[in-house]
Amino acid sequence: MIEHADIDTELLPILDQVSDPEIPVLTILDMGVVRYAKLVDDEVKIKLTPTYSGCPAMDVISDDVKAAFEKAGYKVSIDLVLSPAWTTDWISEEGRDALEKYGIAPPLEADADKDALLGNKRIVKCTNCGSQNTKLVSQFGSTACKALFQCEDCQEPFDYFKCLK
Amino acid sequence: MKDNLYKYILGIADNSLILGQRMGELCGHGPSLETDIACANISLDLFGQVRSYYQYASKIAGDGRTEDDIAMLRKEREYVNVLLVEQPNIDFAYIMARQFLFDVYHFMFLTELQKSKDLTLAAIASKSIKEVSYHQRFSSDWIKRLGDGTDESHQKMQNAIDDLWTYTEELFHQTEADKEMVKQEIGVDVKKLKENYYKKVNDVLEEATLNIPESKYFQKGGKQGIHTEHLGYLLSDLQYMQRTYPNMEW
């Protein structure tokens, strides 16, 4: 199910309860930040990978994962791993759909992303009306992972999830 | 070896800590909402990277000091950041010029650090470089926008570049710890980055219609803990809570 991770199937339902505090429609499995989750002896060992180094959501996610497993009666230990570094490619298809419905345009491919963030091409789709007639307002948005866009047709301002590769 | 590695990590991390603090000062004070948020974002990235470095340094030191102790409880002379990053936020042109002059170096440095034989440093570099590529894009854009903008914005950007130029060469100085780490293929040989650095910087300045400063006089000292007068003020801000309420936790 998840190519870049090694997760015991029986632990999936518990992990699936934990979502990103900044983007509540996205579970941590959809985000691809869970790299490893296994029951070893009587302890659940988890490895999480941060999205952006300074993302304050990471500490909250760690705490939430711990709480979810303790509630389910498990002992749990959590490690943060940096390598290989997280990439937006690890966001699942379900995650991308959830982002778009929530009003955040999902990340484009790396080359397209560069064009979009340099304002060379109008390719980021408005999450409100679907128009591609959108403009970059700022390369940095409300959180480290997002850029700010505005639709020139419906005028809606919206976030774009930056490609990180 | 351990001592040199510890010093080497601080040499990288302190730059990001101090620049992160400078950019953080703009939170709520940026010239526009978008630039304000951008500067705070850059600050956040730098602080995040710094945490990884200090956590590692704390492990290497092995004397019970935590990442917070290392960040917050050293004296001015014990910080080994380059002078460039501690220069004050005079105006937005200075802020972007300082960022740009550091970003170009930072990106090249991390590119090489990814190949380090020290796997932790290589991992932090691989993580950080993705973020720094955004910083570099942002600051380069502003160099061009202000340099190639109005007469006033051009003049302000030229002044900033002229004033900060004197701090650029220190980026390529090597301490004893640096040299030792290069020998062990853990550290980056920054001397080799110098030519490319000035080439890249000059390309952007030219595109921004700015003059490349000709001054051959360069300041140094930060890497040895000898700082400009600005660092003391910055640290008194940064360390205020820990000094006033020792051991407090958030």
C-alpha cells in the first residue's frame, strides 16, 4: 500500500486516526511521514520523518501518535529520521484529493512547480473554480509548506502546497 | 576528533541560528504581509535546521548539555557564526542583501555537505537544501526587483551590497577544526566554493543592474568568536528568557 514505508498492517487503523494539526483533512499516512511502524516484542516502534525542518506540527504529530497508541493499550517509542528526506511525492492520491477539496492546490511536478513559483507559467489550478488563470502572490504562505496564490477569474485567494523533492 | 567535530557542527549551526534570529525579528514588522510571512518562514526553516545540528552536537559533546543549552547558554565569544549573518536589519534592502549573500553560500555548502562521510551531517544537509533552494530563489528575486527597480530602490540595494560586501570573504576562511574535518572527508572544503560563489553572486548583481563592489578589504573574526558589536544585542534578546528564568521550559 505504501511503497516508501514499512508498516505492520494491524497498526494502520491507529495511525490513520492521527492527522496533521495544520491540515486536519490529511492523515499522517496520507502525508507519508510515517516511515516505519512495527510491533517489536511488546513495544510499538515508530519512525517519523519531518516535512520541513522547522515545522512545528512535527512535535504535535509525535505527541498525537504517542497518545493514540497508548489509548489503544500499546507501549510506544518514536524516533525522528531525516534520511531519506521527505518529499511531496509521498503524499498519497487520497491525500492529494483531500488537499484540493480542502482548498489547498496539491503539489505539481518539480519542473512545473519551478515555473509556477517563478511566475513563468500559469498552471496552478484554482481550488475554488478550477481555472488555471491564477497568479503567484507569495512564494511563502501561512505555513512552511505552502505558497500563496490568487485566482484571476473568481478572485479567490488560495494556498498551493509546494513541491519538495 | 570529537572536539573538532563538535566545533565543526557549531560552525555550521551558529550561522543559521543567528540569521534565523535576525529574520525572526521581522515577524510582525515586515514591509508587507507577504514579505513578513516569507521572512518568518525562512527563519523557521533555519531554526528547524539548527535543532537537528544542535541535537547532534549535544550527542557528540556527551556532557549532558541539551540542544537548548547549546543554543541559549553560551557567551558571545563562544558563538562562531560569520559576521555577515549578525548584521542588523537596517532596511529591507539590507535584509535581502544579507540573505542573498548567505543563501548563495549556504546552497553551495549544503550541496557539498550531502557527500560528507558523516551520515548525520549528510542527512541534515539533504533535508535542509530543499528549503534553502526556496530561500535563495526568494532573496535573488528581491535583489533583482529592488536593484532593477526605481532609482531609490536601486540606490538602497546598492548601498546594502556595498556595505555587506566586506563580510563575504569570511565565508571561505577555514578554522583548524574545519581543516581537520576536510581532511577526514567529513567537512566541506569551502575554499573550493569561493570562485563559483562570486561568479553566481556577480551574475545576479549584473542582472539586477547593480555594480559589483571593487573593495578588496574584508572583515573577519566571527569564526574565532570575535564579533561585531551587533551580536551582543542580538544575544541579549535571544537569551533573555533563559537568563531571566533559568531552566524555564515552554
